[in-house]
Amino acid sequence: MTILLIKDLWKKTEHNYQLKDVSLAIYENEWLLITGPVNEGKEVLQNILLQFDEDFHGTVYFQNENIKKIKNYSEQVAFIHNHFTSEETEYNVYDYLSLPLKLKGFGEGEISENIRKVTEEISCNLSLKKLVKDLSLREKIVVCLLRVNLTKPKLLIIEEPFFELPNSKRQTIISVFKDFIKIWKQTTVIVFSSYASEWLEICDRVVLVKDHSISQIGEKKQLLQNPKQIFVTKYIDCAEVSYLKGCIKKGAFISDGLTFLLPQYTEEEFQIYEGQSVYIGLRASCFQIMEQTKLKDEGFTVSLPIHFIKGVDARYMIYSNIGGNPVVAEIKNNGKIYEDQNLLLYYAFGDLLFFDGVTELNLKRRG
């Protein structure tokens, strides 16, 4: 069921569009990641959903009602800002947790019982008498999320929690959020973050925002299998799809380092024409190791020098290049593979992705 519905959202300053025709349905109890480059729209959308900005065209519905007409909308929405890890309040943990409940008129007995319940749910060994400013990073995150849980919001909005943080601290934050997933089953969570990779295993769906509009929406697997433009896979998982730019000449794809004849049906099926500039997308998982060239009518082979390799349980990630362009291949092989050797790999035509060389938009199959 839809809890938040955004319809035909536009926002324009005197000289520029900040949002262009944004429409989005957000479902009850889902974790949604809204990601994309900085200052290309997601920050403006966040402020609108928080009612920090009401100067826009279009409509935002919360539980089928326009948020501009909901008097207690802010009471149903919790917000975690991007500096929550640097909290330096003089409150101890108990007082910090109790503050939102006091503002709601809870008595001391109710407050104590509620705090006891939420701390037991997360199974954390946390001293309630300890000052918040003296907590470790992990403890600060736990306390912040416990405070959110005490308010029982229907919608939680999280703002760029990895802002200017090193990878080690980002991993700490993610690990705590994973612990809280099980106790936030009745809350819809929207994460606004430019760092997509850390959130992909947590969030149910991803919204890609670029150039002040939505580029694509879907689960990670859907986005990687059928990207609408090159930007999508590069932003979600740059190792999943490698791109080579070339052109179509006499029925062949020609680029620096790789040339092969395309099947006769390709130009018609993908609306490709003679002389067109195109990118081909090579999915890492679609490469196969070959000992000799074969199946020329169904695919092509390429010899790749291995620059770097990672392997686990006979599965290898091969990092190489074609004509100076980075290429990643994920292959299965029971034998040993070494850096600096060359591998002959096979790729089926049916697994190729085609993108326009100018717009970088997906050249979809007809029909």
C-alpha cells in the first residue's frame, strides 16, 4: 500500500529548475534509497518531504491526504540529520532519550517503561547515565536510533549519514542500521544519500536522481539488468557493467582494442544505423572463459590481460582493459588464474547492452 505519493513535482528558481516532473510512489514499511550526484535534485526533494520547503508545483500525498493540509504531518515524520554522529549535548543518555516523550506529555513512569522496552529490543549494553558526548561512535548511533524508535514515526527520513566520514565509520553506521531493521517493521524509511553502495543490501528499492529528475526506479537487480542509461549502472555498481565506445561500420562494432561483426538482426532490433556512435555494455557476469575461439555466430571472443584478480571458491573477478578502457569480468574456473597472464573470454551477443554514443540512453529492443 502506498504511504507517500509524489505527483508531477516541479520546482524552479528564477534561473534554474531544481526539480523537473518528479512522480514517485513510496510504499508502507519499505526502505527506499534516493541517491544521485550532489545538488542535482535529491536534496530539494528531501526538504519538500520534510516541509522545510513548501514553494513548489505539484502535490505530495501522505496517506492519501495533501501534506500541505495535514496539521500534524511533522509529528508523524522523524528526521535524522547528517551530523547526528557528532552530537555533543550535555544530556546523559536517559535524559536525551526521554526529551521527545516529555514534549508529548508522557509521565515519568511511562517514559521509564518506554525506554526500558526499546533498549531491550535492540539488546544493547548501554549505560543510561553516561553523557551522550562521551559515547563511542557506535553508541551515539544506537542512542540516536533508539530516540527515533521511541517516537514511533510512520515515516523516517535519513539525511546523508556518511557526510565527510571515512569508510571505517561508514561501515559502523551501516552495521547499526542493520540491527535496527527488525524493529522498524512498521516504519517507512527513506534514505537520502550520495553513497549508494553501502545502502543497497538494506534498501528494498532505489531511486536514481540526476539532472533534477528521476532517471530510474527499481530494485538493484532490475536496474543493473535493464539500465535506461549508462549513468545508472555506473552509479549503482561500476564493476557490474563495463562500457566501450565505438561506431557501427559495415555491420561491425569497431572500437580501440575490440572489433567484431554483429549478427544481421542487431541493427534492426536495436535501431542501430550505419556510422552511428554507440556504447556497448558488457556485464561482468556474462563473460565465459574459453580455450579456443568458437560460436562466432552467437558471440565474440576477446583476449584480456589480467591486471588484478580477486578469487573465492573458483569464482574470479578479473580486472583488465580493452583499448585503455577498464573492463571487469566475473568468471568461474576450477583451475588457477594468475595476474599478468592473458585469458581468452567469450561473450554472447544476446547479453550485449547498446547505448547511444551521444545521449548515453539505452537503445532498447523493438517491440
